[in-house]
Amino acid sequence: MTDSKGYAVNDLVWAKMKGFSPWPGRISEPPAELRRITVKKNIPVRCIFFFGSNNYAWIEETQIKPYHEFKEKLLSSCKSAGFKEAVQQIEEFIATPEKFQHLFSSEAENRPDPDVEFNKLREGSTESEETSVNNTTTPAALETVESTPTTAKKTAARKKVRASLPIKLNVDKVAASTTKARSIGNKAKAAALDDATSPKRKRKILNDTAGDVSSIDLDTFSPVRRNVPVSHLLNRPTVARPATPEIDMSSVSNALQSRNIQASNLKFGFLGLGIMGCGIVKNLLNSGHSVVVWNRTATKCRKFQEAGAEIADTPSDVIEMTDVTFSCVSDPQVAKDLVFGNCGVMSANLVGKGYVEMTGVDPETSQDIAEQIISKGGRYLEAQIQGSKNQAEEGTLIILAAGERLLFEECQTCFEAISRNSFYLGDVGNATKMNLVLQMISGVMLAGIAEGLALADRAGLQQKDVLEVLELTSMSSEMLMQKGNAIIKGEFPTHQPLKHMQKDLKLALNMADGLEQSLPITAASNEVYKHAKRLGYGSHDASAVYVRARF
């Protein structure tokens, strides 16, 4: 099979899908489960098997280049781990192709012709020996047909053929299912089963069934779905998550250098050295604050120990060693585990100690933690963070605080080191509510830009042109431009994990549910993020929601 460009099945190529770097692949016969696409006029397409991700997609020939001819030029087009794995796999395929044949088993050229198989079975059945029929286990509808030696031979052949049909015949199952459906009053289910034996349904079965169906008793015909693979639902190249670079403790951000910060004499603790925590602690140390750190993965603490931080063995030890402790972990459950778990915050002497919750939590969780901290003589402040990994490292976050006002004042030098502004919003719960509202807006906007760029690409527009025009409009924002550029590059380095964005949308919906406030757009956006997370993009940047929107 060749075309005007000379491509043939099994040719090795570089194929470029919109939004991704050129990827090593192979011209293939389309597998049965690959959905056909609408072909643009005069632009032929080819089915490509992508190495590394081991899936298929339709690619326009204008986006395909011979593998060997462009190998040297395109090897440096992408540096992700997934791309390197794909290149390694295609090189192994070139060396030993027989080891990879199992990857192509779903292609049409390797699938047996059902008509041929059916005819083979039918021809073999007519020569089989006479088989006795046990009428006690045979459906009543077939008893009269199978009561003679001649028809017994046909029955045995028919049973063998039925086993190979794409639609199975199972009289007992239909009878039992229909009886059960009616016995529990499920009229809809019973009606659906009855419909299988209607005259209209019989005609459809005759049209859809391959081979000789003259022997099929339509009154006992039970349609059962084929066991068709569902891999085509995920028929997209896998986007490997770029490795998050380790924080550079030797540099000082420009924002921090421009501020004249007089570090507090208090000693501060910090629980959690994740994507946000690393940048925050770095700026606290660079601004002269005394810090004690703890992290579930102890090895993460070493860089900060070298920069001047102390290391504690448990969260309760951090409380004992410091005046004020910040907590910045992944989600509400982890935040509660730090407080109420073994060797947690509540195990320490909290009298006079300050506790600042920076984890993105719901108002109820913050209130629960506050009550317990205060009940043991401690002081509580929620300080929610608005910003991403880059802003944490630059010291340009926004702090939303609520709780004890005096504790807020004592933390001011820390807030100056890590943020460009901090707001005090009153009683506990106000800051978490404000944060969820802002995160909800951010998540909806990001889903919108992802769908917009997906639509632009499908419509044949250049995505970079869309961003250039968007930047000149009143809709432009720093977030939209950053996420839009990440989408165009197709790499999605993690600045704010997609799973954290989805978590905040879920918390916002829960808060709205308690207040009987309808959030239909947020609910729809949350489903998009949930799907993207289920596809394996939870630890990618939130901009990876584009993968769900595009494919």
C-alpha cells in the first residue's frame, strides 16, 4: 500500500501531532477499534503507531517525515523521558523487529476474517459425528428441532458455530434475565430484553450478523456485546512529565534583594518541603530567619540543612523547638494527619506556640484544627497561598490570612520574605473561603484557555497567533499567558499540580453545596480535571488539562 509520497505500511517515520514534538512511529494498518476521522480535502492521512506510548493516531501526511532521513535533525527536538524511551524502542525494533510483533496484534492485517472463520466452522460441522442431545438441559424452544438423529447433527454443528459468532446465543441467560427484571419491577430492563425478539430487532440481527444465519432461532437470540478493547479511548501520545529541577539554594531572588527585611527574633518551624514549601523555606533562610524543617522524605531536608536550617525528627519536635510553626502540605487529609497523627502537633506542648496552616484546605478542616490547637493553649492562623512554584521561589506569592491578629503581626517579616502582599481577613475560615473562590476562578479560566486552544488547533489556526492576539486584549493575564505557552510547547512542567487544582475545585463545590449555591460551570470544569487526572496527568502541571480538551 503506497501513495503519492511513497509511504507504505511498516515504513518508519517521524510523525507530528499538533501540540507535540515529532515522535518516532510506524506506518500501520488501522486497528479495528481506531475511530475513522474526517479527511480534509486533498490532504491524505496515515495511521501511525507511536513507539513508546504504543498507541495509534491518524496523522496528515504533511506532518510525516522518513525516520532515517530526519533522524539526526529531530533527535534533539524533545528531551523528555518519554521521547527518549520512544527513540530507544524504535531503534530496538530496527534491530530485532520480531520481538515487537505482539504490539501490532490489534491491526486489521493481523485480525482473522470472521466470515472465513465462520465458514470453516460450518463446513467442519457438517462432517462431524452424530451427537446425542440431553433434552433436560436444552431450551424448550429447541426441543422439537433437536428430537431426531438428523437434527441432532445440525444442533451440534450449530452450537459450535454459535461459539464463534460475534453475538452469542444464550437462551437460559435471556430467560433468567427477563424473569429477574420483571420480578423486581424493572420494566425498562424487561422491555429492552423483549425488544431483542421484536420483528424490527430480528431484521437488524440478520443485517448485522455475518455468515449463514438460517439456522438461528431468533425467538431465543440473545445479543451480547463483543469484547472489544477500549484502548482507543486513550488513543493519544503519552506526554511524559518533565522532571522538576531541584531548587537552587545558592541564588537569591530579585524580589527578595529589593526588600529591606529585618528578620524576626522568633524561631520558625516549617512542615512540608513540597513544590511550594521549598521556595518558601529558601526565602525565609535567605532573609535571615531561623528555621527548623521537617518532611516525610527526610532526604529533602539536607539541602536546607546545608543552607542553615535545623532538622527535626517529627512534627511534634518542630513545635517544641520553635515559637511559630508553618504547615504546607498537599491536601486537607495530610494536614489533619500532621496535627492529630502519631508524633503529630497535638503531641507537643502547645502553650503559647503559634501554628500557621498554609495548606489549601476547606473552612471546616481549618476550623477543626484551630479548635484543637487553641484548646491546648496554642494560637492559630490560617495563611492561604495564592501563586505557583515560580512565585514561591521568587517570593511573590499572595498571602490570605485569618485567625489571631497578633500571630499575623508576628509573622509579618516572614510574609514580607515570601510574598508581595498579605491580607488579614478576620475570623478563621474567611481566608480558606477566599482562597477557594480564587482557585475556582483560576481553574475555570484554565479549562477555558485549554478548550480555546484545542478548538483553534482543530479549526486550523496557529495557537501562538491566538496567544499573541489574546495578550493584546483585556482578557490577558500572567496566568493565561504562562499556561498557554506551556500548552503550545506540550511539556507541562509542574508549577501547580493538576491534582491540586482539581482538589480545590472539589472543595469549592463542597462549600457551595453547603450554602446551596449552584456552580454549574465549576462542576463541569471539575469533571474535565478529574478525567485528565484519571488519564495519568495528576502530577503534571494544571495546564495538562489541555490533553483532555484536545484529545
